[in-house]
Amino acid sequence: MAKLVINAWNKKFKINKDLYGQFSEHIGRGIYEGIYVGEDSTVENVNGLRCDVVRALRDIQVPVLRWPGGCFADYYHWKDGIGPKEGRKKIVNANWGSTVEDNSFGTHEFMELCEQVGCEPYICGNVGSGTVEEMSDWVEYLTCGGSSPMSELRAKNGHPQPWKVKYWGVGNENGGCGGNMTPEQYGQAFRRYRTFCRNYGDNRLYCIAGGADVADYNWTEGVMKTAAFCGERRLMDGISLHYYTQSNTWDHKKRATEFDVSDYYRGFVRARRMEELIEKHCEIMSQYDPRHEIGLVVDEWGAWYEVEPGTHPAFLYQQGTMRDALLAAVQLDIFNRHANRVVMANLAQMVNVIHSIILTEGNRMLLTPTYHTFALYKEHQDAQLLDSWLETEEIGDEESRIPNMSHTASMKNGVLTLTISNLSLEQSEQIACYLLGFYGTAIKGRLLQADCAAHNTFEAAQQVKPRELQGAAFTDSGLKFMLPPCSIAQITVSGS
Ligand code: AHR
């Protein structure tokens, strides 16, 4: 029997709902087909946006969506994607398979998507191949309510009212695909671009600097030093971090569904590295921002595998298994534990690409196991993280050792939510949970459990989905329940 102690007296900090964000880039069938099918499509849509996908995203309360890239962002010229569709410029998407990008999904379509889903837009502007003026104009086009060249252009294109945009990315991976700059060069660029991203009316931008890839601490150091502050004035609101649990760099390239026991454990070792990366990048940030005013934004994370057979290698289309649902749970737990510094996280990528929560084929759609992780975790959004301790044991093989379980406990509106996963491939866990400072009167539980390689297909789309958790019960000191191997449980306890 493993012990879990939850201390509801000790509420640590708020888990920002934006930790449950998503990312969608113009890659393969990520936007086109996956989200946007056009108004004339036989797939049910509202203004070209797939109803099934929008409905699924609303159901898990996606809080924020990052767009248009990724590497595509520093290649994208937003004025190509506005105005009558027949007049929009066609470009070659050189990063992702040199396909023709007809720009039929642009600013207005993205903003409508966010409205339909009910999420915040997070727009990433072009530093690598765009000008300061171009980025400044985009902010004006989106958010300026007065009479100005860009607000008049927006009105001419059918949207007289300005939109609200909070999150603004100043470039993406500018040490690589976004311009191959040094941290100091990018820091200088950030200072200029950010200066001309203005707040119009009561719109307030939260400007995010393009941050490090994995353990590039030199990048975080150089950018923070050069661009976090201008004298006493803070220029930066957030700085990003990208980290993929990437099998392409493992010994062999393997597909999402193609792994053995040692790959399974190694995946968790790699996923858990997120914690060390967050802590080390935050330590560097603290040297330049001792008051912790600048947030860390993990705006690309996920498990990246070899593409599915028969698909274009640059479209990055992959399946998702129960292993990926567990990998996501472990990383969401890490974000929750660091929610005092990590203000946003965006899973890459939402539909039909890497570690997607949704896959589509024609008019069919399926929810991957990772979608269900987000469904089980949604109660943590904007909840208070509770102090808690879980007794774990080490599992794995000789090379990869990991704790057998991972969890988060939070409280919102008088309801305690516990999500807990068992990573063991064969061992069930009986949990004795001690509740301090909370008297529970009703328990509800759901369970996602499947073989680690199980996944949903278009032929069998309901293979992996949550069901009711049986047998959770109150005890004198709290509650008890059983967690089968390869499973994630969500338990909500009402009370006082
Ligand atoms: O998500 C795919 C790519 O990974 C993004 O375009 C880039 O930012 C990262 O390297």
C-alpha cells in the first residue's frame, strides 16, 4: 500500500490555466484539413472551421493556442493572409515540405478559431525574416480601436472591432530556424521589435522572448542580460523554452507505436528532464530578474517520434499511445509543481502533427489518449496547488530508473482534485490517501487505463478512453483506491 498525504491547509500557489495550452503550426495537415477545411467542404464546419474539432477542444477547455509557428512564424508575412481569399498570395512553405501555402487560413481565421474554441490567442511574430514595421503593424491591425491605417484595413476586411490579444511572441527559436542569431544579437533585436509592439486602448500585451532550445543555458543568459530590462524598465514579460521528448535522437528512429520496454522507461527519463531544465533556466532568469517578474513559457513540448509510414517526412504526422498519455501526465505534473515560475505551456502540436490530441482523416476525427490526459487534468486549471507527498518506488531497467507514480493535487471552488498516474507496466498500486485540512463528503473518480502501446484508430476510435474508477472509498483518515498498471486516475472530492 503506497501512502499519499494531501495537506489542504497548505495551498502553495495558483496553477495558471495557460499551462494547459496548445500549439498549432502550418505543418502538413495541422491547420489545413485538421482544423480548417474551408467553407465549401463536406466536413461540417462553421466559416471553414471543423465543428468536430472545435467541439472537442471546447470540451477540454483549451485555454490558449499558439500560432502560426514554430519555424513557420519567422517565415510568415501576415499581410499575405488577409483580405479576399482569391487575392491572397501563395507561398512555398520551405520549412515543412515545400508545399504550397495558399494563406487561406490567416489572421481573421485564427482569431475566429480562438473565439469558437473560447481560448486566448498567442501569436508569434516574425523576427527572422520580417521587419519591425511589419510586426508593429500586425499588433496595430489586431488591437487598435481608433482610426489608424491598420485598423481601417481591418475594418475593410470585415472586422471593424479590434480584437483582444494578450500573448505576443517576438520570434521563435531565433538561434536556429528563426535567424541563426547569437543570444546577444537576438537580445538586441528583441529590444527593437518589442519597443514597437504597442498597447492600444486597454489591450495589454504580454511579450515573450524567443528562448532556449533544451539546455542552451547560454541562450537564456545572453538574452536575459541583453533584453530583460532597459535600465529600470522591464521590457520582457516572458521568455520561452522548447523541449521535446524526442525519439529521433534515440538509438534508432522509431514510430510512436513501435517501442520496447527499454524505450518505454527511457521515454520517462527524458520527459522528466523537463524539471531540471525548468529549474536551471529559472535560476539563470533569477540572476537578472530577482523579483521573478518574468515568466517561463514552455511553448513547445511533447513526444516527437518518426512519422507514420506512407506520410510525408516533413509533415510530422504521428500516432499517439497510452505511453504518450502518461508522458503528458508526468510533464503536466512538473508544470503544476513549478506554476509559480512557469506561466504557460503549449503542447506541440494540437492536431495531426507531433504528440497531437486530435487526429483527422477526411470527415473522421479521433481523440488520442493524450487528449484524455488533458480531459482528466482540466480541473487543475486556475486551481490552487496543494502541498502533497506521494510514496513512490523506483522502477525501470538497468539503464533507466524512474519513480513508479506521479501526481498533482489541487483545490478549486471547494473541490479537491487529485490526478495520479501509475507508470508500471505490470504492478497495480493500492493507495492510502491521508487528507489533512479537508473533510470529504463525496468522491467521484475516472480512470484512463490501457496497454502502454494501445491507441485509437479511425476504425476503432474508442479503444482508449476514460471510464469510471471503481472502488474509491472514504476511510477514517482520507480515502483509498486502486491504481492499475499503465493508468491515470482523476479523483474529485467534494466536502469542506
Ligand atoms: O514543432 C515543430 C518544430 O519544432 C517547430 O517549428 C520548431 O519551433 C521546433 O524546432
